[in-house]
Amino acid sequence: MNESQKYAIVDIETTGHSPANGDRMIQIAIVIMQDWQVVKTYTKFIHPGKKIPLFIQDLTNITDDDVKDALPFEAYADYIYELLQDTVFVAHNTDFDLAFLQAEFTRAGLSKWHGKKMDTVELAKILFPMSLSYKLGDLASDLKIPLESAHRADDDALATAYLLKSCWEELLTLPLVTLEQLHKRSFRLRSNLAQLFFDALVLKRSKVSIDIDHVFFNKLAIRKMAPTPKNGDEIVPYPQTTDDKLLLLQKAIPNFEVRPQQFKMMDSIYEKLNAKEEHVIEASTGIGKTLGYLVPAIFYAKQTNQKIGISTYTSHLLDQLLQNEIPVLEQMLGQRIKVALLKGMNHYVDLEKFEKQLKSLDESYDETFTILQTLIWVAKTETGDLNELNVSGGGQLLLDKIRKTALPKTTMPLYDFYSRAIQNSRQADIVVTNHAMLLSDLVRHEQIFNSFGGFIIDEAHQFIQAAINQDEKIFSYTNWKYLFGQIGNYEDEGLYYKLCKVAYKKHITNQQTLKQVEKRFKQMVQGFDEAIALLYNDVKKHPKNALKQQKMSLFLTELALPQEAFEKVASLVQQWLDAAKSLHAQFLHDVNELAPEHHYLLEQWQYWMDEFTIKLSEWDDVFLRHEDHYSCWLELDKRSLPGSIQLFKKPVDVTEMIGKLFAPIREKNAVIWTSGTLTVPNNERFITNQLGIDASIAIEKLQADPSYYAGAQVYIVEDMPDIQTVSQSDYIEEVANAITHAVRMTEGRSFVLFTSQEMLRQTVDLINESELLSEYMLFAQGVTGGSRMRLLKSFQKFNHSVLFGTNSFWEGVDVPGDGLATVIVVRLPFSAPEEPSFKARSEHLQKQGMNAFAELALPEAVLRFKQGFGRLIRSSQDRGAFIVLDRRIETKSYGEQFIESLPPISIQKLPLHSMVQQLGNWYNER
């Protein structure tokens, strides 16, 4: 045992990330922990010898005043160095804290510190693989660890110490077989976690106990299936009156306020479910839409003993339903609700594939790390949904190898999570799924949803995009090259080389078969490269290639496709597959004589043959099948060729497809379509027509009480220049000026929404050059690194921050409370006319004699505009300003439709200087 080990948990705050560039420490804290108890703490402010940058002050709340009486690091270096002796150095990201500290020791004339290190980021990622974030503040919140002031070294160091202790306690809860597997692979990690895992393993072995929470599949411990709640609960009548509903809701929401439109929604849905009729409800923000459909759904399900399917588009809403809303419903009813989450098969782990993956002896760091995460996850997960795992990009490649792609050999759900999900759905009152699963299941041979009593389609406007995505085909040059790299030639020492070594050693097959596989492989790669070269030569001849822009998109109909070369590739891929299958079959004759690691190689060979079969089908779809109701285009970046080449094939109209999918459901069940944005002025049925909903079915519109929007203010800046009459650089200068004034007046917390990535970049560059927002943190999509969600989290972390975003930020982004003060709309959100998907749909409408602007461009833009406003007011307590900089809302006849799409709120049309003054007056009233 090694429990008496001393740990030095360290956190530092600095003026920046690079001591080599002059950044210095401003605070250090060290917590000494022994026997899992804090035995000593040490903290000091440190004078950096320079001013602390404003954004660091904003982040840490450490000001120049805090450090003015502090000494430089050299004054504390000897004591700190001595304090770290005979300890394990622990930090939440040791690569930063230890490296910075080592540089400071060197600068102070001391030798580098030597010892073991443990990174609690690495440790927490392994032990809590389902956490959404591994930032210290988020982990502390999840684990109920006190953390009063994040980004202050003393509080952060103490929180990290308690995080380390929580990790130790979590290790002790793991099954013995899981701990054994963890320890076996832990020596490949970047920090010294092996000793910690070994200590837990020794302690676990010393305490013999019976594990009643898991079943065991070879060396895997799997969480037992949760028992299904029993029937027999009292069936209570649906709450017909306002008082009945109020009494019901107050059981779970003590301060519940009556919202008449929410109650109206409940009654409407309950009536349509019983009548088995189709219905459409547009429920604005503030209605309480989710409870508005869940309450009638559960009463109907309980009373009729028929399950209700609820389909959403985003995983965020799926999680919200299961984690927030269903428990509220259970509290209201005083009984358990049988609810099941059901996704497509490839969302679930295949435990047989994972167990075989454990036999691999040749792993990258990312693969090892992901295996450790997955080992713990399978012992914890109740669903087996791989989306629960928070893994790196490299880790995703491993998860793709262990996804379920075929029905299990046995339908027993003991060891198969997909079978568990199916069984749960058959016994459930409510089945929660996503649009993609619903779309794919309706064309299955054995349907899962055909026994349902009704469907509620939330985020209904997104069902169109889900249908497009479902029928989308994509060719990626880099994906094909990745596949080629996995097989390799003999000299590449890839999978083919490894199979050759086994074959020669075991005398499994003759050299002729092996040579045939390699010959076919080389021919396949050569044919592929030649076809892509011909394709790119056509691109170079196109007039667009002479333009200055680096990124290009071209419809395949604009190119003289080398059809014979594409057909040749398909033939060569099939020839290689035939040879590869022959090699595989010869191996199988001697399969009993192979070692486990050789079995694994054979399984990998089968996996990549399957992947090539899928890729061959994609190649045929994109290059060799030309269908009228699809558009197909090429996208590339001239700076990275041929690696950037991608081809997309999408349907231009999915109305008929959706109609066919829902025809059998409409015959016997209710279908309720609902969303916050289903209509636009002057084109009320824009969405419902695309969904194939009959024109006789009315759209019920439910609007929140005007008081809900009392905190909102809309400003239209009427003296912005017309982009048609000034140069783009002049226009961007005016936009930057307006943004700067608005942001400074509201002290940040602003979204700035663009429709063009290029205009966003140029505007951000100009604002940075002016330094007028130098004290603000600026985050820009496509400029600042990171995903959309990472940008959003970074934005929320700072009090004075601005987030510049394009299309994906117009919808589905929630910043509750006072985290968002202003939404600035730079341009009305029309799709770019040359965007391939939009252009293809426009041409499709024009061929039918329709006006593409009135029937597509305008309604889409108005819907996005409504969604953009929806980012601002998320509760009746929210306050926010919605600022429109695009003059077209005033000068064009269609501008009125954008204004009409907003709720009934105050709208002021003012010149910029007056708007800024009014904005300041309004903001200071808070």
C-alpha cells in the first residue's frame, strides 16, 4: 500500500502562457495531502514585474493592487522548491503548471525539480468519462467540491486536492476486473497514474465482496439492466380545468405561475391524441412547450396503455427531457414513468468488438486512453450509448470500431445495450428518440415504432434538415486515404504487413495469394489517384479557378467528369475486395491455431473490408448515379490540395420522402408537430408544406403573454450605409464602429451574428486593430480555435466578452439569465446565393415555375431572424437588446415581414448615435 504518499497539489496564476516571452506568475498555491487529508497549505501573491493584462484581471479577479506589495518569484523560490521535495506533483494540467514552474526555478538559479507527476485532467477524463467538461470548475460542480473563486490559485489548488481524493474514492467503487484492466494499460499514460491504480487494486483485492451491480462478459464488467417500473399505479383522470392543472403542476413546481397558452396547448394535444388526428402547434418561447406536450402525452399513455413517441432534433433537448422534465412529471403524478431512450443501432457499443479490441498490442496514446475511458464507462452506463463518452478526436476513431453495426446473435439484453433499448421501448409509456432514428426506422423491415399510439415531433422545422441529412452522401479524399493507410503495402508495415508476417510464420497461405492482394491494392490506389487528378485538372480549367478566393465550390454538372476513370476505380476496389476476402477465407481454415492477437488482426482485416464495401457504395452513389432530385457538388480549398477535396450529394426536395414515411402513421395515429418557429408572415405554410402536412390542417399559434418580453428592446439603426452603394471595406468599417459602440455601452456579453464568414473575419480584424475593445475578450467563430460549444463556454466565462458567430449561432444556443445582454444582427440572415445546397433548391423551384426568393430565400431568412431573437429572451426575467444594422429591414418591401415575425415588443428606429444613447439609458435602468 502507498496511502502515506505525500501529494503536492499546485495551482498557479500567471500573466500569460509563455515564460519565455516574459509572462510571469502572479499567485501560487500548494496543498500538501497525505493519507487523503490536507496537512498543509501555502499561498502567495507574486509580483510579476509588469502590469497584469486586463483580461487576466477579468479571469482571475487578481488586480495590480493585489500584488503591489508582493515580492518577485525569486524571493519564494527556495521555500517552494523545498516544499515539493519527496512529493508527487499534482496539478489540473501539469503540462502548464509544472512547465511554467520549472522555467521559473531555472530563472531563479535553481535546478529543475525532479519527481513524479500526476495530472488530474488526465485522471478525471479516465474516471469520469461521461462528464461534459473537464474544466476544474465544472468538475467541482459535478462532484459537489467547494470552489468559491475559480481561477484563484488558493481556491483552485484546494479544489484540485479534493478532486484527487474524489478520484481515489471513485477508483475504489470500480469492479476488480475493471481495475485490473486499468492498471495493465496505465503505464502508457502521460502522467504517473499507474501507482494510484495499483494501490486501489491491492486494496480492492484485500476486501472480498460480491458484486451485485454488474454482469461479466469475459474481462468486462457491465452495469446490470435497471428493472422496469411495474404497472398497477392508479390511473388519474386528465386535469380538465385550469384549477386541476394548477394543482397538478404545483406538486412539482411550488411557485408555478399559470400560463394560459400552455394549458391551451395541453388540452389541444390531449384532444388530438384521443381523436388520432394530425395537428400543428407553433409555441413561442415562454409558453412552456415541453411540459405543454409531455403532460397530455403521459396521461394519454397511462389511460390507453399505448406508448407515445417523442422525437427531437438536438441531443440537448433529448437530455433535457430525460434529466429535467421527466422527473418533474413523476413528481406531479406521484409515480414512476416508464420512459425509454431509443437511438439508431450505431449509437450503441458492441461489447464483443470492444472485448476483441482489448487484445490489441499496438495502440496509440489516444487509443489506450479511450480504452481506459470505455472500460469504466461500460461498468457505469445504463444505456450503452457511445455519445455519452467524452473522448478526443483520435478516440472517436476507436469508438467507430466498436459501434454496433449488426443485430446481436441473441436477443437477450443481458450483454447487448441495443437489445436493452428495444426491450425498454416495448415496455415504456413514453419513448424518446431523435428525428434521424425515426426516419431510418420507418423504412426498416422490422419496424419498432408501428405499435405506438401517437407521435409528438418537437423541433419540427428541423425534421426537413434531418431528412436531408439522412439521404446525404459524402465523398472525402482524406477519408479514402486514411483507409488506404490502414491496409498499406508490405513495406508500410501496416495491417497487410502484419498479416503477411503471421501467414509466413504459420504457413497459412501461399505467397501467390498474398502477392495478389498487394497487387490489387496498388492498382486500386493508383486508379483512385488518377481519377482524382483528372477531376482536379477539370477544376483548374474552370473560370472560378482564376478568382482570388481560396475556397471553391462547383456543381459536378459544371465539370467534364472523367466517367470512365470513376468506373475503373469502382471496378478496382471490387477486385481488391475479392482478393482480400480470399485471403481472409484462407486464414479461417487455420483459425483455431492462431494466438488471440492474431485473431484480432483477422478481425481488423474484416473490419476494414467492411469499411471499403461502404466506401465503394458511397463512390457509386456520388460519382456514378446521376439522379434528377439530387444535387451534387465539389468543395475544396486551393491551399491544401488534394486533401481538401470533398463531394456532397443531397436531395433538393424531401417532401415526398417525408410523406411516404408518415403515410402509414397518419392512417391510424395522431401526429403532433410543434416548434417555436413554424410560420413566417405571408408564407404561413412554408414549413408544413415541406413536411407534407395537408393544407386542411390548421396551424395553431400560441404566443406568450406580452409581459414575458417586457425586458426586450429592439433597435433598428436607420443610418447604416447601403452595402450596394459603398465599398465592402467602408461598409465593414461602419459595422465595426456600430458594434464597438453597442458593446461598450452594454459592457459586453454580446452576440454579433453574421451571414458571411469573410465579413466576420474582416470585422473582427478591424476591431482588433483599432484596440477600441482591447479590454474585452473577443471570441470569433472560424477565427478563435475550438468548437461552437467551446466558444460558447469561453464566452460565458468572462464578464466582458463578445461572441462573433455565423449561421450555426442563429439557433439552438442558450445563454440563460444576464449572461447575454445584446444580440447584434449585422445582416439579415439570407442564405448566400452561391451556397451550393441553397442554389440547387432555388433552381429546383425555378424549374417548377416558382419564385425562389419568395418561396425559399425570404421565408428561410425570416425563420432564422426569429430564431436569432430567441437567443435573447429565455425567461420572463431576462433583459436584452436586439440591434439590427441591416438597412434593408427599413428600405425593402420585404423588411416588414422580419418585423412582423417578432413578438409584440417595443421597436425603435434611430440613427446610430441616438441608438447608442437610448441603449445606454435603457441599460442603466437595470
